[in-house]
Amino acid sequence: MFLLSRKLQLIAATALSLCALLANADTLSQAINTEAAIHTDAVKSQSKIDALDDHTRKMLEQYRSATRQTKTLLTYMILERPDGCHVAVLDLDAPLVQ
């Protein structure tokens, strides 16, 4: 009789353990799904950041190019005389542009 009750105790303990495992598996599955969603959102955010960084770098290069061109044009100003001739004037106070 003692053996039978011991077997029933083992079966009951095993059944409870399986139920606990199934409950934990559901929780684990939810955690994995949440982590995957967070990762997907992070990838999208990083893509947007990379695109903005590329755009900002391109705009900065355009600004630098325009600044260099402006300095060069200010160094050599073209003046129109009343008789229609054009005279190039070198501004000696302007910094040299490389």
C-alpha cells in the first residue's frame, strides 16, 4: 500500500511539474516575443538615425563648399565701370582660400 501511495505521489508531482513548465513556457514565449519586437523597433530607429546622419553630413559638405566659393568670390570682386568694361579687383585684406 505504501508503494502505491508513493507512486501516486510521484505521478502527482510530475503532473504539477509539467503544469508549471507549461506556464513558464508561455511566459518565456511572451518574453521572447517582446524582446523580438523591441529589437525590430531598435533596428528601425537606427535606420532613421543613419539616414538623418547621412543627410546632415551632405548638408554640412554643401555648406562648406558654398562658404569656400563665397570666400573665393569675395577675394576677386568684379567691378563694372561706367564705360561697360569689367575690372577684376583683388581684395588683399581677404584671407587666402585653399
